[in-house]
Amino acid sequence: MEPYKVKILQTVVVIAVLLLIKLLLSKSINKISTRFDFALRRINITFRIINIILLFFGTITLAAIWGLDQKELLLFITSTITVLGVAFFAQWSILSNVTSGLVLFFSHPLRIGDNIRIFEKDFEVEGRLQDISVFFMHIQTKDGRNITMPNTLALQKIISIVPDEMLVPASREEQ
């Protein structure tokens, strides 16, 4: 068999394996999201992160198959990891918020629409959880204010999920 035909076959196999992994992960995430009644936005964010990771590994694998020298590939990978490491170290909170968003998706009891109280020493927050994005939680207070908090707070602070009737309007708190 000619060398380029072997490379084409290997490329097809890699793409098929990546698609199979994506399909299996998608089914697993859909089962988890159905079981725990997660919002569609949270599911979409998780799919995006998985697609980025699979694309990264697929690109590296295909570059190796198509003749990128191993030394050059190793140099590329270590350079990329170094740059990402410096960027993530400089922006550690961004990485921790993305990770916290995934943890919130898979294992935290918070759900969109829940009334929550976050116990912060200096500033207690009460309101309805409007959204959990990749980086932030969006909360609307009883008096209509919109508060955006980093996802890491959900893992670092005590959060209580409270019924509607237990939320105290802001006007009573001020009196």
C-alpha cells in the first residue's frame, strides 16, 4: 500500500474514533442532564468544551500522522503548553471559573430558577438564579437588581436553596 493511502486510512480511523467518543460523551451528558433536569444552556456549554478538547487532540494526532516530525511536534506541544500555562497562571480565575462551571453542571444541586441565598461575610445575596454560564452565575434579586458572580463562589461559599415564600424582600431588610 502506498504511504499516502496509509495516512488517509489512519486519518479516517482517527476521525471515526473522535466522532465515536463525541457520540458516547453526548449520550452520557444527555442522560445526566435528563436525569437531573439541567437547563439547555448548561448542556450546550458542556458540549462546546468537549468539542474544543476533542478538536485539540484530533489536530495533534493528525499532525503526527501527516508527517510532522516528532521533535517538531514535541516542540510545538511544549511551546503551546508553556504559553497556555503562563496565560492560565496569569488568569487563574478564568480557568477556575470554567472548571467550576463544569462541576456545577455535573454535581451541584443548583438549578436555573432556584431561589438561593449566598452567605458572604460582608455581602449576603438573595435572589433567583437566572443563569449559569461558563464563567458566571446570574442572580436576580427580589427588588429587580441583576447580580453577576463568578462560578467559583458557588463552590467556595455556603449556598442555601430556599422556597419562594422564604425570600425576604429587600425593602424589609433595609428597615
